[in-house]
Amino acid sequence: MLIEKYGDDFKKTTDLIYYSRKLNAILLNLNLLVVYFLVKYLSSKMTALLRVLFYGLNSLILPTGLIAHSEAFFLLLFYFALFLLIRLSSNKEKNKVLAIISALVVGLCAQTKLNGFIPLIFFNLFSIIQLLFSCICSALSFYFLHNAM
């Protein structure tokens, strides 16, 4: 009845809404995957599975998956940025490519919503602390090398 009244424009609009809802559901599923790897990196596999189960059944996440909003994209970028920042801050990996990817994800997260500036603040603080730490370590090594002789 509405298609007869409004024609193909109405059909295009409803198709766009359904496409956005499908994309939103896919992004939330990818978000669960990122949360799983984040928690698994910090703790055990069983803890990660329980966290994803409770996070996926959250009463705020399920309705968001049915509505076409930008929250799914924001959550995906936020948790991915958090995961990259934690990997970058660990002593196991010091990788320039990981730092660049983390900066890009944090920048994209900052552009999706106003809350996206939170990882940007942490990324900047981490970068400053890492720069100061490397300067202090190089100054101390220079001092000890020249005083040992």
C-alpha cells in the first residue's frame, strides 16, 4: 500500500534501512570478536568466553543491534583501539606498524562519536609517556657508558 502511494522512493528508503540494520548486526558481531580477543589477551580463554557471553546478552547491546545507529561502529572501533593500545603498551611488542594502525583506529573512533575522544586521550598520554621513557633510558645509558670508562 505504501509502495503504491509513494513509489520506488519509499522502497529505496526501506531497503536502505534494512541494509543498515544488517550492517549494524555484522559490526556488533565483529565487536564481540574483538572483545573476545581483548579479554583473552589479558586473561584466560574461559574468562574471554564468559565475558563475550555476558556482553553479547547485555540488554543495551541487543536492542542496539536492531536499530540503525552509529553505536555499533563506535563500539567496534573503541574496543579495537583499546585492544591495540594494550598490545602496544605491553612489553612484548614494540612495533611501529602497530602504533600507526592504533593511531588510525583511534582517529576513526574519535570521528564517529563525541565519546570517541577517550581513546585519543589515552593514545596521546601513552605516546608522551613512551617518548619520555625512551629519552630517560637513552640518557641513562649514555651516562653509564661514559662514566664506566
